[in-house]
Amino acid sequence: MLSSLSKLTPEQLAEIRSLEQKLGKTLLSFSSYDVVSEDLSPDDLALLKALEEKLGTMIVAVRGLSRKA
């Protein structure tokens, strides 16, 4: 399972902002995805790691992506 920040509609974002105002707190919305990691060759893995380093982020190679309800 993999989680990432949710892609929200303007209406959903407005609801979250409204709750932030009520609570006086910053809120983040995450969505979960069922994924299977992809096998990478050592050369492909080196390219992926180099890009992670350059971007300062984590990258995950996956076979398919289906959003959990």
C-alpha cells in the first residue's frame, strides 16, 4: 500500500479549509493506493536513485495503480 496527498475537487478543498479555520490547525489529506512494486535492473535502479537525489524526493516504480475506496 502506498499513500500520497489526495487530489481534491475545489469543493472538497473548501470543506477542508473550513475545518482548518474551525480547528485553527493545518490539515493534510492522504489517499491510499494498492500497488505492486516493479522489478528494476541494477542500471534502472541507479537511474531512479540518481533522480531521487536530484529532486530530493522518493520515487517508487509500480506495476499498476488502483485507488482504494
